[in-house]
Amino acid sequence: MGATIPCFITKNGQVFSDLKSVKDDYCLEYIFNLENRNFYYNALRCTSGQNDVVPSWAQHLWMYDIVANDFFDNIVGTPEKLMDFALKGNLDKASLVSLLEPRIRKIFLDICAVLEKEATDRCKNSGDPCLEDGCAFEGTDDVCLNAVLMSEGKCLKLCIEAWICIFTSPEDRIKVWRS
């Protein structure tokens, strides 16, 4: 499906970005597709496990469409808001890539690969290898996933910062995000 963001709306119009935070028995799930800048109603979610009857309030979707539209507009309604949203770590690397023009995607991925390789090298040179026999990536140009994970999100944060530098230029964004 690509890069998407969910929201969950309760009967009284409360909006949550995580289903686990919803305390009501039912909520409506909306999905915002970042690649086409549209949202849609996805499903009625039952958080109590008793999914036998659709509540009457859930039949008036147009009212909740307005709430969903406002929510998504507030968090990613402009390229600047999207960059802030990304900077908070809310998007993975695949989602970030999908929002760049195809001609620029490899450049972004190459930047991330360099950052991940640096994390691998730092780990390799730390003197505390993951394996008893030493670092499995000694003498290779490969990236160690464990080293990237041990960087405690620093690699992704640096990749996001690089993405923002690229995304700042409208011509490097996919068409729907140029304005």
C-alpha cells in the first residue's frame, strides 16, 4: 500500500494515532495515504472484542470525515508539517523514499547506506564485537543490522535529516507534495 498514517476516531470525536490508546468500545479507523495526499475511511474497529452490532453513530461517516480531515491536515497538511512529522521519527525509511522523485531515491538510499556503514565501522572498532570470534563484517563493505540497531535510532535520525534536506527542494518531491 505504501506510506500511510492511521487515525482512530471515537463516537465523541476524540482522535488517536494508536488503537491501543482508544478506551471506547468502538472507533472508526481512517487512513491517510502520503503518496496521494488523500484519506479514506478504512474500518470500524471494536476494541472490546464484542463485534456483533454496528453502533448507530458509526453510520454517519461524513461527520467523522471532517474530524479525520482536520487531524491529518494538522499533522501532515503541508510539506513543512510532513517534514516535522518525519523528524519525530514517525516514518520509516521506505515511506520516506516513496515521497521522493524516482530520480533522487537512489541518492537518498546511498546517503543512508553510508551512515549505516559508519555505524557498522564504529561498532567494529569499539573492541566489543557481537560475536566471540570478532566482527563478522571485518574486511567487508556490508552493513551490520545489529550495529544499526545498537546506534539507538541515530542512523534513522540521520537518514531523516538527510531526507529533509532533499525534501526541502520541491523538485525532489513526488508531484503531490510540490506545493
